[in-house]
Amino acid sequence: MGRSVKRYPAQTEFGHRVRSKRLELGWSQMELADRIGLHFTFVSSVERGERNVSLQSLLRLADGLEVNAGSLIEGLHWSEPRSS
């Protein structure tokens, strides 16, 4: 039986933004991971909203995606997690 994963709406939205930009650039998760020096499973878990990224990871992702870090988090707010 699987365990319930709590997903924070802001993390989920952040992951959607990362994925959208990556796809817009035509890159695989592996390509983005290589560009930022992290493992593709890290990128995958970010895109699924499972990971609360550090400031350093946020900056690496933004640099790798060639965007301002602010554009990835603009308008996001903290809220209670949802179980899935």
C-alpha cells in the first residue's frame, strides 16, 4: 500500500512552471539536469511538486532554464498541503 504524499500547492505550481519552461526549450529532464549539475531524479521530483527546493537549487534551475528566478516563484504563496 502506498503512503500519502503531502503536496504543497506552491511546490506543485513551481514544478509546473519548471516543466513548462523546460518543454518550451525542447529539453528532456536529463538535459536540464546536466546543465545544472544535478541528477535527473531531482528535476523529476521538482516537476511533480514533491521537493521543497533550496535557494541554491532555485538559482541553479533558473540559470539552467535561462530565466530570472523571480519568474519561477512570482505570485506563489504558502498554504496548507494537500494529501494525494
